[in-house]
Amino acid sequence: MNGYWKTGLTFLAAAVMLVGWGVTWANQSSRIHANRAEIGTLKEKMESVADQTSESEKAIVRMETKIEYIIKGIDEIKAEVKTK
């Protein structure tokens, strides 16, 4: 009976190790899926921020262009006043 006892304990130890490995694998798999979801969310937010940045840059360029036109108009008025 002593041989059966050792064999039984060996199988029990192997089963415990396999269960432990399975739990570890499941935890790691769960973390990987959670991280992938978070990466996807962050990617969407970064794209949104990039779109907002490009839109604000376009608005700044439009404002700079308008300011340049205003300055040109003021310079033309000054030149006209000086000639009169």
C-alpha cells in the first residue's frame, strides 16, 4: 500500500501544479485582454487629440492670414494718407 500512497501523492501533486499553472495562465490571459482593450481606448483618444490639434493649427493659420491682410490694409491706408 505504500507504493500506491506515493503514486497517489505524485498524481495529486501533478494535479495541483497543473491547476496552479492553469490559474496563472488564465490571469495572464485576462490581463493581456484588458491591456489590449485599454491600448485600443488610448489609441482612439490619441487620434481624437491629433484631430483637434490639426484643427486648431488650421484655425491659427487662418487667423494669421487674416492678421496679415489687416496689416497690409493698414499699411496701404498709411501710404495713402502720406501721399495726400
